[in-house]
Amino acid sequence: MLPRIFYLRPKNLVLATSVIMVIAAYLFLGPQFSFLVLEIPETGEIVWAAPLSRDEHFQLRYIHSVDLLPVYDTYTGDNMQLVLVETRFRSWGAGLGYMNEGVLSGENGWTVIKAMQRQVGVVSLRIGTIAEHTLLYRGKEIRLRDYVPAQTLVHIRLRKIFPYIHLWREEKT
């Protein structure tokens, strides 16, 4: 016979089991959160992820391969899709241009296109050897080559993630 401390009446046992099951279901199947992820599309592996709040912005900075000057693309999320809201660059290199969307201006030597609202969904890119692709996220610089080798195809996207069953890698400071 079990000591009295371990004995539960059937009614209390059902109640305790129910409470434990409700807590477990909430932790593992409860709220999902939007995460900004760096994903290898061939395998589906998420190599970096961090929460992205509603109306929060992040930037993708890279060095343009032709003029070797920095480009900053600013994104936000809308309905689990990435939206390009601004781009800024120093020189009109190949692939950089004004497509009659947003407001074009110049600021201290930068060409800036604001208020773009270009629905891109997923940013698909090959990690460059010259480009130094870097996410600027909440004051941190996340250099993508620290997570995947150069020439690797990656997707930057939003994903709904159950925070208690997915262990995400976030840049350590």
C-alpha cells in the first residue's frame, strides 16, 4: 500500500490529471507567435528565428555586387507575408531602380524610396561572398554567413511557431 501522501481518491486523481492535461495542451498547442525565420528551403531547416511583433520592422543590409556600396531594405509583416516598405542605396546599380511605387527622395547622399508596400511574401536569396547579407533586428546585426555557408539558398520569411516546442536560435549578445 502506498503511503498516504501518494494516495489520491479517484475523484481527485481525475481532477489532477485533467489539470495537468489542460496545462500541457496550452503549453504545447496553445498560442502561436509570428517569428522571422532564416530557413534552408531544401531541407526546411530553420537556422535562425526570432519573434516579430505586429508593425515591427527589420532591415536586410547587403553590399551591391556591381558598385560595392551598401543597400538597406526595410520590411515588415502583414498576414504572415513580408512587405518591403523602404529601400535606400547610394548609387543606381544593376537591379536598383524606381518602379513608380512609393515616394522617391534623396537624404544625405542616399537615394530613398519610402512607403512602398511591396508584398514580397518570402525573400529568397543566395548568401553572397561579397554581399555580407545581414539582418538588422532589434538593434542587433545578424550576419547570415554566421548561420549558413556562402552560396547557400535561404528564405527569409514569417512563420507561426509554437514557442514551447520549437527551440529557436537567436543572435547572442
